Amino acid sequence: VDVEVVDGLIVKFRVAVESHPL
């Protein structure tokens, strides 16, 4: 697994959490 791909998923996850906080 490429580190860049993982970083991209983490960024998307963080953006989703910030956009829709629990």
C-alpha cells in the first residue's frame, strides 16, 4: 500500500469528520 494513498484517505476521512461532526 502506498503511503500517499493512505495519506489521501486520512485527509478525506478528516474532512468528512469535520464536515459532519458526531
